[in-house]
Amino acid sequence: MYDMQGVIFCEQRSIATKFGFIEMPIKQLLAADMAAVDQVIRTWLHSEVMLINQVGAYIINSGGKRLRPALVVLSANAFGYQGRHHHDLAAVVEFIHTATLLHDDVVDESALRRGRETANALFGNSASVLVGDFLYSRAFQMMVEVGEMRVMQTLADATNTIAEGEVLQLLNCHDADVDAANYMRVIHCKTAKLFEAAMRLGAILGKASGADEDAAARYGMHLGTAFQLIDDVLDYSADEAQTGKHLGDDLAEGKPTLPLIYAMQHGTPEQAAIVRGAIEQGDVEKFADVLEIIHATGALDFTRQQAMREAESACAAIVSLADSACKQPLLELAHFAATRNF
């Protein structure tokens, strides 16, 4: 157990494996809501264009954690929302996330995601980009149906920030001079922003106070940051069968993630030169050397520590919120994000 400012984290085994990321008792808590979300997804995913149905269904049903839509549900329930729009907005968030995955895999030239062929590998780059565009536009049709200007503002701002993050990441590729602050900016834009938006949406639906809405959003931002930092760790330490991606994919794409940045800063000049060259060249043949340097400098442990700090900040953000059936699961999810191995 982990004690943080009076908050007790449950052990990781209470959290995660199936139903995306959740196990008992969180699975029971969310089962009906997530089934309703899946029904909304199936309804709005339909198109008269068969290829859209095929690509959309393939990526939506590819075994994702459904963490972002679950946050919408948890947040809305935590603030006492009684309607059904949280299911619609949870589906919107999943569509936006899925669209980013489709576009990401094209940009990164990825061939594997979650242990399956990527949509671009199976259907081609053009189909992936265009179906991603369909999902984005469908998401905006759905949010208009909700009819809440604050909802539309939150999601419009989030999608714009995510796009900026994608471009920043592209600019950073093969640049070994990217520092930690620059990389964290990418994380906050590209990954954490949608977590933040998911939590804010639930608070908006629940008519939370401005202070509570901001607290929920801060929780989401820190949670998303912790989640991405552990993704960085897993690219150099995970079981490929569990993650469904090849170790070293980030290195092959020339992405200067936090473990690499730390290793360059704390290794010997010779070690820093090896890591620098691997980033600049996307040299996966140097993966074994880079991995040895990462372990020798303690870069993975450092990154895990940073993820745990983000998880602590997430919990601190909502510690003053009223107790509810959803508050403890949110605290547990923060611990899961910082300690997961898949």
C-alpha cells in the first residue's frame, strides 16, 4: 500500500487486467455504463460506406483499455450526473482517441498495435487517414447533439491542443537536443490533454463548481502524464506479448523520450554519444547498447519515479472532492497508471 497525504492507494492487483483495464470491484461499478458506451459507439460508428465500417470497427474493437471514456463516466458519476449524455461524451472521447491512433500509426509507419496489425498496415495509409477524419467529424456531430457549449469548447480546445502536440512530436523526432521540459510539453499536449478533457466533461455534466471542475481536470492531466511516462518505460522494459508492440519502436522512430534524455544527461560522454547517435539515426541495431546504458544510468527508475509523482499529484488534485463511489476508483487508477506493466 502507498500512503500519500492521507490517501491510501490499493495494491495494483485490485485494479487491472480485463474489461480493458479494470477488474473487480471497478468492473462492477462501471459495467452497465461501459456497456451503454459501447452501444453508443456501435450506433454512431455506422456508415453507408463499407470501408468506414470495416476500418472503424477494426480499430475500435482492437483491445484498447477504454481508459479515457471510463474517466468521463467516473467523473460524471462522481458529481452526481443523472442523465445519459456521459455515455455519448465517453463515446466521443473514444472516437477522438481512435482517430489520433489511426493518424499516429500512419505518421510513425507503425505495423503493430496491441498485438495486431495496425489499420494502415491492413487497409493502407489513405484509408486510415480518411477514416480517422470520419471519426473526428463524427465526434463533433455527437457533441453538437449534447447541446452544451462548454462541452463543445472543451473538446474543440482539446483536439486542437492534441494536433499541436502531434506536430511538436514530429519536430522532435531525431533531435537528440530535446530536453525534459520540451518533452513534457509534448506529453501534456499529445496525451494528457484528452485525459484532462475527459474528466472536465464529466464535471461539466455534473454541474460541478468551477473549483471542482478545475480539480477534476488537473487530476486528468496528471493521470495522463503518468500514463505516458510509463509507456516510455515499457518501450524499453515490457513483455512484448503483453504490450502488443515491439520493444525499441520509439528508438526506431527517433523519439527522444524521457529515459533517453535522462540517460544522455547522466551517462558518460561515450554513453551519451551512443544514445545521441541512435536517436538521430533511428538506429535499432544499437538498441541493445542503448538498453544497457538506460539500465546503467537508472533512467527507467527515474522515469517511474516521475510517473509516481504525477500519480500523487493526480490524487492530491481530487482529495478535497466529496466522497463518492467513484472517488476511490479514481485514486486507484492513478496508482495503476504509474505502476502498470502493460
